[in-house]
Amino acid sequence: MEERFSLREGVKIIRKWMWLILSLTVGSAIIAAILSFFVLKPVYQNSTQFLVVQKNPVPGQVFSENDIRTNVELINTYKAILLSPIILDRVAEELELNLSTEKLAEKVEISSGESSQVVTVLASDHDPEMAAKIANTTVSIFQSEVPELMNVDNVKVISEAKVPSNPQPVSPNKVLNIAVALILGAMAGTGIGFLAENLNNKIKTEEDILQKLKTPVLGVIAHVGKKEMYKDEDSANEKKGVVASVES
């Protein structure tokens, strides 16, 4: 038969296991803080943007919807080229990065808005300056390779990556990590407390008899501690001494 904890019982269990809940909560927060501040390396991001346009248009020429659609469709091809070995191998060589194409590709993210001709190249690195260099170099090499690869020169850089005076890492998020650790620690401590109480089949109170055995309590045997027992024996001995003195 299932046992259900009432709100009162729940509060009682939480109070009983509060030491464990607090220990796990504080311990988890301390571990998260140590990892966030001293173990995990900060990651910085920087980005550059380029525009896919028609190079050297005829004066007075008006671009049709088909021209724009063609440029937008080219972006998907450009995304693949940007992350290809022909581009990233040259980036690694120019920046003297001891990284494979796959590892360098993990540091670069390509994105563009829907029906937009603007492409954003986002680079990540533990060094903010290197993140900016990776983004700028990737686009620069790509821009130089496009005419030969695609037989078209329609890439124009509109925004270069620059290192701010006070760069802020995007990860780890120290506050978020500690907050999550606090919540998880409290949940773990509470869960362990409720589980321990649910698995504990010992009968200690009258309420336990009613809940677990569904049997009415006929009587209660009082618990007599050692101090009370010795006190009663001393009182009895004193009474015996008084009686003996009276009889004598």
C-alpha cells in the first residue's frame, strides 16, 4: 500500500535532514565556484560580417528579385566553403595554429538571417585577440578564394572583428553555474532525505503504528532512562534507610 507524505511530515523530514541538505547545497556551490573561477578556461568570441553582392554593377542597374534570390542561395554554398579545408588549412597556416581542420572548424560558426545577404563569421578562442584574428583571417582568405572557386567576385566585408578594451568571456557563466549547483545540491539533499525516510521501516512513534500497521494503539510503555532509573533506586534506598532507623 502506498504511503503519502503530508505537508507536515514533509516539513518534519526536511528539518531532520537539514544538515545534509545544507551540506550538499554549500558543497555543490563551492565546487561549481572552484571549477568556474580556477579550472575552466574562459572562452571569448568575436565576429566579422560580409555581404554577398553583385560586384561592379552597371550604372543605373536595378537588381531584380531573382538576382537577390540567387545571392541568398549562394550563401549556403559559401557556408560550406568557409568551413572547408581549402580555407581553414590556410587560416591555420597563416596564424600558426597547431590545429586540424576539424578542430579549427569547431571554433568557427557561420550564420545568416533568413532571406538575408549578410553572413556572420563567429570565432571562439581562449584568447580574445586570437578569436578576432581567426574571424578576420577566415573571411579574408575566403574573399580571395571566391573569384577562383566560384568565378564571381561578390563578397564585400562590412564589419571586421575588433578586440574591445575590456573583453568579456561568453563562458563559463560563473553566476549561472553556481546558481544551478545550489539548486541541484538542495534537490539532491532533499531527495536523499525523503528516500531515506521512505526506506526506513522502523516503528518509533504511535503515528508510525497507525500509518504502517493500521492497528490501534492499546497502550504505551514509557521509556525510562538510566538517570531516572538510578534516581528511583536512590529514592528507594533512602526510604529503606528511614524505615530501618525507625524500626531500630
